[in-house]
Amino acid sequence: MRVIDHVIAGAGSGTAATRHGEVFDPNSGQVQARVPLGTAADLDRAVAAALAAQPGWAATNPQRRARVMFRFKELVEREMEALAHLLSAEHGKVIADSKGDIQRGLEVIEFACGIPHVLKGEYTQGAGPGIDVYSMRQPLGIGAGITPFNFPGMIPMWMFGVAIACGNAFILKPSERDPSVPVRLAELMLEAGAPEGILQVVHGDKEMVDAILDHPAISAVSFVGSSDIAHYVYRRGVEAGKRVQAMGGAKNHGIVMPDADLDQVVADLAGAAFGSAGERCMALPVVVPVGERTADALREKLIPAIGALRVGVSTDADAHYGPVVNAAHKARVEGWIARGVEEGAELVVDGRGFSLQGHEQGFFIGPSLFDHVTPAMDSYREEIFGPVLQIVRAPDFETALRLPSEHQYGNGVAIFTRNGHAAREFAARVNVGMVGINVPIPVPVAYHSFGGWKRSAFGDVNQHGMEGVRFWTKVKTVTQRWPDGSALPTGSEDGGPSRVQDAFVIPTMG
């Protein structure tokens, strides 16, 4: 059986792992590969290679580093079809979604191609008598990324694209559920001209995560995953003296005002709630219609739209979404559906028990729709992360505004309306990090930054854009003066001008 190896100091590092994880084909339910679950010793080898390569990479001028990023972008675009099929074969999302996964990662690589400009520091001439002050952004050294299964192409590129362009070495610990695309990206980075040791991949589970968080040579860690683990990663990493950004879970809401175009809302919800089988932190699993008439009309339109969704294998070009990642996750999602029924929500469409002919062992779940969900229900408070849409009815705008604002997660939210004042008021007041106005999945473009609030994010700096540059660099500020001594008397020991009157006194800068 195929073994998906680490990438340490070059492709195909070899490993003596005694533990392995299984990589499934979600369409068939069969094991297709094994992945080594690495140890601290594997990480030590990667760190040693990073320490050897990073100083030279940091000393390479930003323009030359940018050329490597340009070449990497070209190679990924060349390999897009193969990468998408590889991703779908391990994750289960349909090919179109896999291409979108990779493309959104490439957009951050495109931003990183402009690193010579964004790394420019600040300069003040004449900050004091004969004194100039300037700042520079310098790389941290070695960064690490711990990434989830749901975006095995995009999220690694969000992290390592900016980190590497800034002059750091980067060690990636991808999900052991679908590790092949991250490995292939590391191979393409080598082909693009990055030195061995600048982008490496180590596989593993909690043992590897803890080794990364504890390793003294790793300066910064970026994480995406569930909130409980994000909190753990943040706390342990910070206690070890690292810079940490840890993105957690989400329960994104879509507020539907009475004046919204319901046909457009339903079309948007079909993709935002059920696309990629709901396995994305920016999915829209909760819809909040304002007023009973809006709720009844929305429900009436949603039922046939959900019935028209096609669930199929990843390579089915007509499928709206494919299987979930593995059997355990399928059981978890179906458990949340059962929990919603127990709590008293109305299960309007039940996706449990879905079976695809010819793929009966695959990890498929049909789309589900709940109505009359309340904020007191666990199934509302917690992240389901599957193809399940919940309707939470709100009597008025203020109630609709409070629902996402008071939820434990604050990742993303959307409002659907034709009223500019309502949209402006909502965007200003809602207690959530990313807001869409008639945009169901408000993922910011690559030159802005990505990050939620509350239990959706731990740490003070967001991902990619200028926030990413700030995270992966440290600022050094230099205050300088070059006295010429031309007006001073001679008599110094070296025969030059006396420096007594040239002594530095801290100026007020005023």
C-alpha cells in the first residue's frame, strides 16, 4: 500500500515510524494509503534542515524570493487538474470545489509575489538634531503551520506563502486525513527554486503537534481547526514563548430581511450551506429570516431547492457535493442531526441514511434542513460541520442582530437585504469578524486579512494580507546619527577631532 512520506530536507526523506494513519477514499470507504505518524525525532531533523537553510534564504533579496513565488504559482497552475483530482480523492469534495480550494490558496501566493513592496519599512529624516529613524521588517526564523483536513491546498498556502516570502523557513504539519496535496505543494516549491529546508512537511497526530509547540527553535505557529484545540494550541504555544495565531470553529449566520430577494437567497444558501458537504469554517449553516412571513416564504422555497441538490462521487461533474471525509465524521454529523430532533427542532429534510448506488460504503450524507431551531439548543450552539442547514426565526432586526453577536463563535456572518441603511447598521454593530452584505461566504480577498472573533480565533493577528506579513516578521527600529565633528577642536588620542563636545544627549525629538 502507498505510503505518503514526510518531506524533510528535500523530497522523499524516509521514516522509521512505528505508527501510521489511514487515508481513506471517501467515495468508496476503502483505505487507499498510509501516512507515518511522526515523532519529535522527525521534527528535529526538519528543524535542523530549516536552521541550515533559513539564514541564506533570509539574506536573499526580496525580489529573488518573489521570483521563486512566481515560479511556484506557475507550477501549481500547471498541475491544477492533477492536484484537484488528488485532493478530491482524499477529501471527497467535488473537483470544482477542489480547484476552488487551490485557487484561493494561489491568490495568497500572488499577494506574496509582491513581497518586495510590502516589506518596505518606514523612515523619518530629522527626527531629532542630526538624527534619522528607520524601521525594517525581518523574518522570525522558523515558522510552523498545523492545518485541517477541509482545505488541504488553500490553508497551507495561506500560511507558508507569506511566511516563506518574508524570509522564514516553514514546517507544515497537515491533516493526516488528506496529506497528499500538501506533500505535492512542497515538492513544487523545491522545483520552483526554494532551497531544501525552506518548506518541509512532517506528518503526525497530537504527538507531532506538541513537539512543534514545544520546540525552542520554532518561533511562530499558525493553526486552523476546532476551537477547543485552537485554544490548546494557543495556550501551549504562548507558554513556550512563541507567537501564535489559532483559528477555531464557526457557526456563521445568514440574516434574511423581509425585503431580500428570496430566490437569490435560496440559490446562495444552496451553495453556502451544502457546498463541500458543509465541511468549511465559512459555510452558512444557520439562516435567520426576520418575521414569520419571511420565514414561511423562505422555507417554502428552500425545500424544493434542497431536493434538487445532487450528491455524488467527487468526479461527478453534475454533483453539487460529494462525501464527507471519513466514517467517523459521517457518524458525528448524523449524531448532531439526531440531537437536533431530540431537542425539539423540526427536521424538515432528513439527510441521514443516504446511500449512493454503487458506492454504498462511501461516506455520503444527504442534505438536511431544520426549522424552529432555538438558541438554547446544543445543535445550534455547536458547530456541526456537515450538510445541515438550520432555520432560526427572528421577530425583528434587533433579535436577528443579537443572535450572531451573542453566539460563542464570531467567524463570519451575512445579511441579505435591499436596504442600504439596514446593511450599514448591521455591519457596524454585529460582533463578528467577517461580514458579507448579500455575499453568503464573506472570505476576504488575499490582500485583505482573514480572521474571526471570540472562540473563532485566538491571538491578535489575522491570516494573510498585511496582517500575515506582520505575523511572520518582527520590526527592528534603528535610530542613527553621523556627526562629522568639523566644528570641534583637535586633540584626540588618534589625532582626529575631539569628541567631548560631540557626546550624544537624548533629544526630546520635539
